[in-house]
Amino acid sequence: MRIIIMIYSLLMICLVISIIKSKEKSKRAFKVAGKALIKTAPSLLTVLGIVGLTLGILTPETISKLVGSEAGYLATIMAAVLGAITLIPSLVAFPLAGSLLRSGATIMTISAFITTLVMVGIVTAPMEIETLGKKFTLLRNSLGFLAALIIAGIMGVIL
Amino acid sequence: MTSVKKFKMPMIIGFVFLFLLFYDPSTAIKSSGVMWDYFKEMAIIMPAVFLMMGLMEVWVSKDKIQMWLGSGSGIRGIAISLFLGTLPTGPLYVAFPMTASLLKKGASITNMVVFLGSWAALKIPQLMVEIKFLGLPFAALRFILTFFFLIIIGLLMDFLLEENYIKEKINE
């Protein structure tokens, strides 16, 4: 809520300045915004649908069951894959990770889950492809997944 | 015809959802609840984001973006990208259209990968929650490692994507 108020107050200030400085340019800004919104609308809808379906099916309870308290690399890989396909708000994800850690999951597994969760976005990929292109999206997410695994490995060794 | 093609994915998801409604109604209801929550969030944030983008497109000159975030901006460019990314600004899908217009204005791919990555992985409010539930050592180590790897991924992608990728893919 605070973020929304912040964004809108910033927007209002910018908008007022813009209109005072040049009505013509402000009009063009609105046009650019409208066009971009229409162009991304289908991919926004897609993201919305995928988020709904994955979060409906992969609830925090299901995830803790799947990752479980098992140690071993299989649990880590599972956690990494789950992190990559889900899009969980951090307010839910970190408490979940904390409780998994207490119930016996390893640091490596938890960091794999958290890092892929934040670095890889399969759910948001349709929108990323629409705005930044297929190759960019594919490279960013697959390299992110690899990096997440390496990060998890390092964290498991150090902590 | 093109508009039908554009809505192909939303339609497929609609069918999956209908299937789920018959096969497992309780999950379908839960899913629709989640969709509704995210829809509200998007509906509130997106208009503001696109307007900000429009204003940026009209007012901020190419030279300035190139100077701050272009391929010659070096460590300062990376620092600016990290700073912009960690600001508390909302979900990742908001960042994609912004990144696209920054790229169009001449920001480098390396910087934009760092920007997107820190937006997703290193947000300040998110770090607070992380410290609370997983402890400071975990959060600090993850921050450092993630930042380091983001720069590597950025440099790698800058190398792998052809020079005219942005012109072809984004400017169309």
C-alpha cells in the first residue's frame, strides 16, 4: 500500500511538472503509455493466469511437503526447480524458507529455493519475452538458474 | 487474425482453468482467488508504471541515459543500476517495460541485467524480511554472491547477444 502511494505521488509530481513545461510533450507521453499498455496487455493476462494456476496448485504446504526435511542433492534440485517455477511474495517465501530450515532442510536447499525464486521467473517469462525478446529472456533465466545453483553450493559450504 | 494469435496463451490458460474447475474445484477456486489478488495489484500499479515510462520516453534524452547507463558507464553504471533496482518499487513485471525503454535509450545490456536482477533479488524491503527469518549471515552472503553473479551474467549476455539485438527485437 505504501509503495502504491509512493509511486502515485511521484507520478503526480512528474506529471504536473511535465504539463507545466509542455502540454504537447505530455500528450505524447500519454500516447506512448497507452500504446505500450495495449501491447503488453495479452502477456500481462498470461502472467496473471500462470501465477494463479501455479500458486493455486503449489501452495506453501505442498512446497514444504515436496522439499520436505530430507537432506541430499535431490532435495536441493527439487527446491531449485520449485523456486524457478513459482512466484511467491517474499512475505510468504522467507517465513516458509525459515520453517523449512527449522524442520531439517539444509542451507544449500534453502538457498537454492530462495535464489531461483528471485533470479528465475518462468511465470513472468511471457511478459519478459514480449518486452525484451526471446533470446534475452532465455539467456537471463537459464544463466540465472545456473548461477543460483552455484550460489546455493557456495552458501552450503560456507554457512 | 493477429489479435487472435496474441490472445492464444490467455485462451490456453482459460481452458486449463476450466478443466481444473471440473477436475479439482477447490484448487480452481483457490487459483481464481490468487488471480483476483494479483489482478487488483496489476490494475493499480500498471497504469502508473506505463505513464512514468511515457514521461521518461518524452523527457529524458538519449545522451543522458547513455552517459549514466550506457556501455561506457563502467562501475558507476553498475552502481546506478544496483541502486535503482534495490529501491522499493513493486513487482518484477513492472520492471520489464521500463528496462525495454531504457535499452532503447541506450542503456547497456550488462547494466540492465544488473538492474533487473537486483530488482528481483536484492530489494531492500525484501532483505529486511530475509534477515528476520533467515538471519544476517545468510542474507549478507546471498546479497554479495548474487550481485557478483549478476555482473558476470550481464557481461556474458552483453557478449552473447548480437550488437543489433536491441534494435531488431525491441525497436521493431
